[in-house]
Amino acid sequence: MKQKTKKSKSQSSPSRISLFLEKWAIVLLATLAFVLYANTLTHDYALDDAILITENEYTQQGIAGLPDIFTHDTFRGFFKVEGKQRLVSGGRYRPLTHAMFAIEYSLFGNRPFWGHLLNVIYYMLLVVSLYLVLITLLKFKFKTGPTKILAFTAALLFLVHPVHSEVVANIKGRDEIIALLLSLWSLYFLLQGLQAHKQIKAAAAGGLFFLALLAKETSVTFLFLSPLALFLFAPDRKWLRACVPLLLAFVAYLGLRFTVLGFGLGGAAPLELMNNPFLILEGGTYRQMTFLEKVPMLLIGLGKSLQLLFLPATLTHDYYPKYIESIGLGNMKAILSLIAYLALGIVSMLKLKSRPILSFALLFFLSTLFLTSNIPFPVGTHLSERFLFFPSVGFCLAIAYLIWQWSAERKKEREGILLVILLCLPLAVRTMIRNPVWKDNLTLFTTDVQHSPRSAKVRNAAGGELIAASQLERFSNQKKEMLKQATEHLTEAIAIHPTYRSAYLLRGNAQLYLEQYPEAISDFQKVNQLDPNYEEGKNNLAIAHRSYGKYWGEEQNDIPQAIEHLLQAYSYLSDDFETNRLLGVAYGNQGQFQEAVKYFQKAHDLEPKNVLVLRSLSMTYGALGEDAKKQEYGNLADSLQ
């Protein structure tokens, strides 16, 4: 009688954790995702929400704006002027999520709760989808073993990682969520099509990939990752032919994009620091960095991306110029970054056959990060936490694989579980602490300026928000303190970026509110010097001169000085009612009644029912001895009271 062969542990009945995950994995992941981001539901709009939602004319038309959304650059509805949307080279064509925002506006109006709720729901779906896709992928290669545990761990690490706070807590970040969600489902149907109903599922894979591209261009990396997944995990299933629908979808997307935006995929990077961090100021103007000047900064950015994934202790939405300073090729951080990435690349190649999961994870990370690394084309900033959304899938899968490989080699499943908990718990806490920073622009900018003090953009943004908030402040001391803080931030922004038009404009506004008129005038003059065609700069300069003229006349009783500044204001803004009225008063006080009548008359033309101007005209005509005119304007004033 033959003795029964004892099954190995890997071939025996599933472990307790596998049985638990069989029943509860999806519920657990979805619930945890909701709990983790529930504290974003009461947030306001913030950061780039203005570009795509609150200040985008196409979104604000609701469903009626859909034709424009699909036939224009994504930023066109915000800038409202042809050409300005291409401040970053190549343009942006992401109509899918833009259309979602327009439909939501038709349903809910500008109510951020619904946008935040939907972001959380889509994130829940994404995390669950990642788990299901990984299970499907791993089962092609490994019929036994801890596939569910590995997939669950990777999805869990992805779920709790704090670098995702920007994408989920900022409504505009939905383009990342939807793009990755659709890309993963495209891969899922591609895998399913290898087994049954090939044509239907292949068509579904192509259609979902096309939609993913319409959500965000970074989905294009799945044109490499999907065939890579099939090659590594299902090499005997005609993997190359299976990916043809993705290629067709990509061609269709390019055709649509070129039709809308033209054939400029890249183009020269702009010579404006806020849209191109790789510039050097020489002789008062910026020039493009040479290749050797640019390389160490690229390496520092890539090294920072790794650090944010391994140790996300300090987070900020802003890595704009000059978050990373210009450095030389011998910088140790740049050298270490180069060594780290070379090692990752070498390992990913060497382990293609022996450890396909690890190779796939590393290549997923490297390929998706490469796209936003500023190496293939400029993206307008050094790096961004949202740029790590796609790469973090590969990172989390690699960490999950290493944990369970270590656990399997030592046959210590409990220690593996404990290690996962020890990793995930602090990450989840960090995420929940980070989320409230995204409450609104004031909270976001004034928090992150502490972590990005060398960023001209966040300094400028913090200054602008403090100025806006000061106008709502009732107590004069607090209002003045907020304006002083704003001025400090804006002065730092100008020191970092000496030709920063917006910073000069905002600092001029702050100084105007602080009644520091000469300083305000100087800043507005600088704005006009930087951009002579900028209407807001001219208008604000006029207002500053008008306010200074009023100060000289009413508080210093120096009428000649008052007239000098009021005439300066008039030269920029001749149709301003208050400037004309004040000139009439000033000339009247000097006894120049003909001049006074001229300006009072123009003020009357601008505001015909202004009683104060009518009384002034009556008195001035009286001083000139024109009694009929005096009586006419006096009666008109009486009739309006």
C-alpha cells in the first residue's frame, strides 16, 4: 500500500490570513481608504482647483461647456486668452476629468464637498482595483503561494502612503486617480483576454486605455508596462499581439490631441523661472542651463523622489524654483542619487527571470517616474508629490515583495504581518495629519512655506493669500500684522526670482494697504517695467498715485504735491471717478476754478447721480460767477437727495 505524500506548506490549505483576505480584503481596503481621507470632506477648494473648476469658464458653464472642453487645451478655459495656456511647453489635453468637473458643476454648483467626496470614492475604487489587478497578474505566474497576501500588502502600502494626500485632498488631483484607475483596468482586461472572449476584452482594454489617456497623459507609460507585464507573467500567450488594441488606442489619442492642440508635443522651454526651473540669471535676464549644469539638479530631484517614498516626514505641495539650488557635478547628493538609480536599473534587468515580480515593480517605478523627471521634456517644476502617484505603485509592490520574500525564506508569516503593520501605521497617521493642511489656500500656503522657504512660488502664494485674508480681518492690529507677513514673504520671493512680476504686484498691494505709498509706487513701476502691457500693473500704479495724492492733500495740506500725484494717476487711469473728483477738489482749493470745473465735470459724466460732485460743481461755478450753472447743479443735487 502506497504511503500518501505529505504536502508542502505552500501546497497545503491556505493560511488563516489568506482565508481572511478571501472574504474581507476588498471591504477592508475600501473602508480604510474612506476613513483615512474622511477628514478632507469639509475642505474648501485649493491650489489648482481654480484652474480647472472655480475659475474655468468652460467648467462654470456646466454641461454646456463640454464641447469647448473637448476642443481646447485644458488650461484655455482658465486663462481665457488664446496662447496663454501654453506657459508650460507642449500644452495639456485632459478633457475626461475636466468634463467630470463640468457635469458635477451642473449637478451641485461650486460646492467642494461633492468634489472631495467623489475623490475619496474614486480612490477607494482605485485601491481595490490595484489589489484585484495584482492578484490576476500574479496568478499567471504563481498558481500557489501568497499571491493574495502580496497583492493586499502592496495595495495597503499604496493606500496609506502620505505622498498621495495631494492627489486625493486636492479635487483637481482626480486626473491622477482616474488615469491610474483606467490604466489598471485596461491591464486587467488585457490579462482576462488571454484566457477567454479575447476580442471583446481586448476591445475593452483598448477603450479603457484611450479614456485613461484622456484623463492624463502619464497613462502612456502603460504602453510599455502592459506588454512588460504580459512578457514577464504570461510569455506563452502571444503577449505582443495582445497589446495591439493599446497601440491603436494610443494612435487614436494622438490623432485627437494633434487635432485640438496641433503637432507641438514639446517645444522650447519658456524663459520664465516659474515655468522652467532650469534657468540661470545673468545680466538681469535668464538663460537656459547647459546640459552639465542641469544634470546634477535632475539627480537631486530624482533623489528627493526616492526619499519622499521611503521617508515622507516633510511634505509640501511646492517644489518650484528654487526649492533645489544650482549645484555642481561633484555634489554628493547628486552622486548618491545616480548610484541609487543605476542600482535599481541594474537589479531590474538582472532579475527579469529569477524574480519577475521585483523586476516588474522596479521597472514600473522607473518608467513612470522617468516621464515626469524633466529628462524627456520640461514639466515646469523640479518634482511634485503628485508625480509620484503612478511610480508609487511600483515602489509599494517592490516593498511588499521584499517583505514577503523575507518572511517566506524564514517561514515567519507572523513577523511579516507585524512588519507590514509597523510600516503602514505611521504612514496612515502621517497621511491623516497631512490632509488638514489642504483645507484651503491660506492653510496650505502658510504651512508649506515653512517647508519650501526657497520656493519663489510658495512665497508669492503665501503673500497673496495673507493679503486676501487681511481684507476680511476686523481688527486693525491683526490686519496690519498679516500685511507685514505678506510683505516679508513677497520680498523673499523677489530675492529668489528678481523678475517675478506677480510678487512685485502683490507686494505693491500690501504696501498700499499699509499706506506705504512710495514703496507701493516703486513696486508697481517695476511691474510696468517688466510688462508694459499688463493692465493690472497700470491700474494699481494709478491707484497708488491717487492714494498718495489724497494723503498729501488731506493729511499734509500740500496741494502741489497732491496735484502732482493725482495727475500721475490720471495719466494711467483718466476715466477713474475718484481721481477726477480729487483733482477737482485740489484745483478748487488752489483757486484754479476752471481746472476744477474740468475735472468735476468729468467726474459728473462718470457718475451723473453723485450728489457730492453736483454740489462741488455748483460751488465752483458760483466761485466763477456763473450763477445759472450754480443754480442748475444745485437744483439737480437737491432733486437727488
